[in-house]
Amino acid sequence: DAMVIQNPRYQVTQFGKPVTLSCSQTLNHNVMYWYQQKSSQAPKLLFHYYDKDFNNEADTPDNFQSRRPNTSFCFLDIRSPGLGDAAMYLCATSRDADTQYFGPGTRLTVL
Amino acid sequence: GNSVTQMEGPVTLSEEAFLTINCTYTATGYPSLFWYVQYPGEGLQLLLKATKADDKGSNKGFEATYRKETTSFHLEKGSVQVSDSAVYFCALSDWGSNYKLTFGKGTLLTVNP
């Protein structure tokens, strides 16, 4: 089945230690999104790639970066994780402005 | 700007009860409307969608009708099961938000046997 895959499902890092989360998709969608979701809240969009074009949300901290080396893969880099960055990170994809499909998420714990 | 207001939970029902979760929206243009479901520890799954007025989205016994006159997209199910326990998010996208999703705050549903 075509799908959105996120690895790892659970990630533990130390305060200030860089961490990378990965997302891959077999849907051949041209748009990929990264969301942050904290407990009991709706997902918050961090940024998205429309094809190769990177689009950052105005309130996304500089600590968060992203890379998209090809159509299928997208990475979220957190340069210096703080305790406030502990959250579920969700990747989603879409074909242009059509419906977004989400992956299972990566739960990040910062010690 | 766009906004989505949905019924705040938590909602607790007994198995086989009728479910309604209210959702109303404000949008610049003519949005597409979605219901996503999130099971504990999981990502969001698309439950159903509607792209124009009077469309009815349906899936797994859940239904929602796009009502332009009342700017609503209420989620209903005739007989809930314990396995329906999850958080439900109403969302919209349209050109006014550059097709980004605007979410409601989510409604936690617990179904007891």
C-alpha cells in the first residue's frame, strides 16, 4: 500500500544534542509537510516543501531545519533541542493543494 | 482569516450510542472540509472529506455533510464502538490559507462498553 513512513517512531535525545527525524513516502506526492503536535493540541505546521521550494512558517524557530534530497524523502533537523521541543512530529504529504495524508508520527523525548 | 470551531470534549458515550461532534468554520473562499481521526500514540488518519456545498463525506459508518448556509460540517455516527475512541479533528483548506490546513482544537471521544 502507498503510504507515509516515519522513522524512528520514538526518539530520545539529550538537551542540546542535534537530532534528525525522517519521513519517506510512496505516494509520489510533490508536497511534504512537517507538523509539531504537543499534548492535547492540534498539529502546528512548521514548514513544507512544494516540490523543491522550501516554505517556512513565520513563527517556526530557527532551531528547526529541513532537507528534502529527493521527492520521496524529507528530514527534520532540530539543531539544539530544548525541553520545550518534546512533542509528536508528524509528516504529511499531498498532491499539490489536495488532501494531506499523514504518517504515524515520531514521539520525541528530550532529557 | 480562516478558523474552525469544534465541540470541546471530552465526550463519553456508551457503546451503540449516537455520536454528533459539531464543527463550524469561517473561511475566505470555498473551502474543502475534512475530519481526521487520531488514535492514541498515532498520526492523523483521514476519516472523510467534502469539497463542495451539500457534499456528504462518509467512511466506516461516519458521515458529515458540507452545509454552506450554516458553515458547518458536523460529524455523526449512528452506533459507536469502543474502537472509535480517539481524538477527532475538523479541518479546512482553501486558497485564502494558501491551501494549508486549519484545524479545530480536537474532540476526545471515549466509548465505554
